[in-house]
Amino acid sequence: MAATRHKTTQEQPIELPTGLNAWLLDCAPVRDCATCQSEYQLRNAAEKRGDITQAAKHATSVRDHAGGAHS
């Protein structure tokens, strides 16, 4: 029985429009809120390691919490 050879390729990374990451990561944590500050620190750490998806999730959490819990 002959071994089947599969050609594997990796797609090139997608280039996002300039400024999209800034828009995704934009958030304003409430200064004296432990939840906002914690999420903001996690957002910064994720951005620093290049995990924009996780950083955007934390930024969304900050926006949702700051906009809902502190209104």
C-alpha cells in the first residue's frame, strides 16, 4: 500500500486596515473600579504579546462594564 502524500500550505496572514486595531482596542476603564482596571491590564498584556483577538475581548469587557455598571 502506497503512502498518500498531502500537500500542505499555510495561507498568508491577512493585513487589516490601518487603525482597525486601535478602534478594536479603544476603551476607557473607570478609574476606581477594580473590574475595569483588571480587564484593562489584561487587555494591555494581550496586546503586548500580539494577541489582538484576546485584547479586543478585554476591551469589549471594559466598554460593556464601564458603560453599563457605572451609568
